[in-house]
Amino acid sequence: MIPTQQIQMAKRADLPRILKGLGIELVCCGKHYHLSAHDSLKLFLQDGIWLYKWWSRNGEVGDGIQYLQRHCGMGLPEAVAILSESAIVQNSASQHLNRQNLHRPGPIKKPEKWRTKKWQRDAEKLIRVGRSYLLGPNGKERIAYLVHQRGLNLDTIRQRRLGWLPEKRHMPSKLLIPCYDSQGHLIRIRFRMDTFNAGQQRYRISKGSNPHSPYPIAVAAAKPLMILESELDAILIAQQAAAHIGVLAMGTTAMKFNPAMIRYLSENIPIILVSLDNDQSGKEKTSRLISELPNAIDWPVPEKYGKDPGEAFKRINLKHWIEIGLKSHSTQGIKHSSNPGKRR
């Protein structure tokens, strides 16, 4: 059940700003707005609440929650979460504009595979199988890798639903990493291959997965955030410091944040530590992110400790390293300390 306070907060949200963040084009007319594609739909403020009236649809009237439900295909919990800004909206623009054709007339597109019930059902089955193998007698070696080489404890391994699939026919054995959006919906399964040939990638995703959205853990408005490359690194940081900082795993430096995501991070997150891998690709992506996000700084693991948190956790105290980064955020010309968070 959604708390009444959250519903009231959603009703008093800045509806025009949020609709723009979802990719819906609005035209400002003084204190009012109308849709670029349908000027018969007006948005207006009344007693602190944004309402809409659609004159060409028999004068249909409603608030922001009702608008998102009726015309963007959202359920009540999702609409309230978006309006109260308790959810990240990076998936929303393509998702909801594809569901509707009233704003962007055209043929109805088939849903992406990861949104279908069949894909979700098959993926959940694969996750259950992977967990049974990882936590079973044949998964001891993979458990040891996650604990001793990636710094994860057993509670985290279970909580994040990590799994392992043994070799089968022509398919090599691999770790299984489920990734969810801010509403708890499965968006992809990442695989880390135990072995791979030259020219092949170690990290892959399951067929039909969503490769375009980051994986958030413990992200919330007004809370600092760390952007990482690897999902396993994000899980490690969340394990160590989720009470102090949210994490966003890109999965790959090829991922691009859409305008809605950039707007959310710029307006709702006070401090962003960009902690991508210490390689050329990571450095180039970091520069682009910092140019897009005014509240972000470059805060990689110092190279002498490794290229990412997964390599550095044995040599530095990750929580201390994060604390230093947060304290340094407001300082101009930041330089890493010589031994940030070094264990004594």
C-alpha cells in the first residue's frame, strides 16, 4: 500500500518538468503548458497541484498521477514513484513513449524482449538454476572466487541473486549476475565467462536483455552516488557503504545516459563520484560524464592499487576511500592522497 504522504507529494510534483524528462514535448504559454503534438491538452496549476484538461477528449481532467496512468501506460506505484522522484527515470522515456501513440503517432512497436512475460519467466528460471548450482557442492570454487577475489560475502551473494552455470555442451561455464532497475524489474542478466578464447569477450549478456540502462543499488534523491563500470564492483561498493552512497553500474563504457537520466542526476543527487576503470576507455568515458554532470568528480581507484574496486579491495579500505572522495567533492583541483584508505 502506498503511503498517503507519498501520494500527496506526487500530486504536488512539478509535472511539466517531469514530463519533459520523459521526452514529452511541451509548449509554455505563460503560466500554462500544452502538448506540442496536441494543443488541446492543457496543463495548469491549481491550489499547488498540476492538473491537465484534454478539451478534444470530452474535457477529460486529471492530476499528474492520472495522466501517467491513462496516457503513459504506468501503473499506480510506478506513476507515484516517478512523480515523487523516489525512482530513477532513465528507463521511462523509451518505455512509456513506446507504449503510447497519442504523443508520437505511428505504428505500435513490439515490446523489447526483456519486457515480455516470456523473457522474464525464462530469465527468472535461469537465475534460480544458477543460484542452485552456485550454492550447491559444485559451486565451491566460484563461491571462493567471489569471496576471496571480489570481496563479496555470502549474504551479499544471496541478496543479489548471483549464480553460476556449469559447462554444458558447447557452452562454457560462467557466473550469472542479474541486474534490476530502480523499481525492482529485471532488465538483464550479465555473464562472466570462466574461460574465453582470444578475440572473445569475457563479459556478455543474455539474449534479449536490456544493455542500455544502468543497474542502480540503493540510489535515492539527496544521497551521494558512485558511478562504476562493473556490476560486480557496484555490488561490492553497495555491500561496503550502501548506507552512505548509492551506486550505479554502467556495465560498459559504451552506455549513454539519456537526457532524462542526466536531468535526474543533476537535479536530485548532491555528489557524484565517477569511479570507472583505470584504463583508456574508462578515462575517456569519465571525461564525458563530468562534462554532462556538474555535480560529478573523477574519483577512480589509484592505479597503484588496481584498475577498479574489485582489484583494490585487499589493499585499501573502500569505505574510507569513498569518505575521502565525498569530503573532497567541493574542493577545486582535487588530488588523490598518496595512500587513500590504506589498511594498517
